[in-house]
Amino acid sequence: DRIWWGAGTRATAEWTAEQGMNLMSSTLLTEDTGVPFDQLQAEQIERFRRVWAESGWERTPRVSVSRSIIPIIDDESRHYFGVRAQVEGQDQVGHLDGGLARFGRSYIGEPEQLVAELAADQAVRAADTVLVTVPNQLGVEFNARLLAAVKDVFTEVDAEPVPA
């Protein structure tokens, strides 16, 4: 019940379900179907849950997704990350281990903007848990402020109606 498997494809998510492990999906999928990252990851989650149900496991599985989330909350965060939002604010596709891979975008911006973007993220909506990555090289104090802002963002995301 406490074992998680980091699946990088839809097929390994299905295998994870067959084994009875929880699903952990990060910011990288080692396949690409041409759809946005959140949709591909949501399909991965759907396939995991379908195979889980077909496998007859009695417990409810858990699913986590990871997101890089950096709220722009002050001049310091704007200085470090404001320009990066333009480059890292979209999915990236590249070659990895002989195949195409899709890397999910970073969520960088004003908190109100992040609420709307994360509320529309299909995989965030489908997951039980969101693991947040932050730039740890800037120290504990800076990251404590960022994480407090991320918590506020998710309080608002949870209050948003599910997009149609």
C-alpha cells in the first residue's frame, strides 16, 4: 500500500496498476503523442485506474503528479524567474533514450494566473496528490515564502469548478 512506482509512459502506468502499486508521474513522460503534457499525463492516469479496476485490487490506489510551480510574489521572485516564465511556460519535446519525450511546462507567474492555469491542468485535476518542485538553491527562507504562496494558489484551485 505504501509503494509508489514512477511511471514514465502510459504502458508503465498500466504495468504499475497490474502490480498493485501507487502511481507517481513526474514532469517528464518518455513518450509523446502530440497532445499537451497535461492531457497525455491525464490519459496515463486514466489507463492506470482502468487497469487497476480490471485487476481486482480491493484498495483505492493513490496517484501523484509533479509540477514545477513558482509564484511571482515579490521583486526577488520576479528578478529570478520573471524571464524564465516566457521560455519554460510551455511543454518541450525532445529526444531522450532514442525516442521522443515530452517535458511538462513550468508554472511561473502571478498567483491569480497560476490558479487559472493549474485549475485547467487535466492531470492535476485527476491526481490525488501534487508534488511541487521549487528551486532549492535559493535557500530555506525564499522557498518558505514560495511554498506559502503555492499553498494559497492550491486553496484557490481547489475552490475552482472543474473546467468543462
